[in-house]
Amino acid sequence: MNIQIRKGEKKDLPDVLRLVHELADFEKAPDAVTNTVEDMQRDGFRNKPCLQFFTLQRWMEKLLVWHYTCKYSTWKGKRIIFDDLFVSEKYRGKGIGKKLFDALWKKQN
């Protein structure tokens, strides 16, 4: 599968929110989402963002979005905390999750 992994951009936020809703449906909590594109734009694209994500693309079709945060432990130093790793159902079982973990590991080291 030919895919491109890149850091998420503002233009990706409508797709991020679509996938958030897809995840909420999967978790049987479709009404729990209150986040908006505007909220994510404010939180992810400021001086010290609290939202960071990668986007995977296959040809011109976005497959998924993955959110992570970097925290600092006084005992252990830098730590990565995963909030969501969600792959749309039609793309599961293709090794995409592993590619995401590999990309994050490479970015953090």
C-alpha cells in the first residue's frame, strides 16, 4: 500500500473531526463529541500546541488521523501519551497502525 505520512495541517481538521465522530460511533457514544474544527484549530496551531497529529494519505484519499501528546515526567523524562489511534474500518488489517507508531518513534528520537 503506497501511503504518505505527514504532520497534520489546518486544512486536515475537517477530516480529523469526521474521524472523531467515526470513533465516537464505534465507541457507541455518538453524542459525546463537543469538539469543533475551530477548537482544534485554536488548540493545535498556537505557540505551544496541545493537539498534534499525523495524517496518512493514499493517493488523494485521507485514511486516518492520529493524535498524540508529548509529556514530561520528572522521574523518566520525555514520554509520549497516545489519546487515539483510530483506523477507519475499511483500512484495518493493512499494517497502517504500525506505520504510525514507527513514524512517531522516528519523530521523537
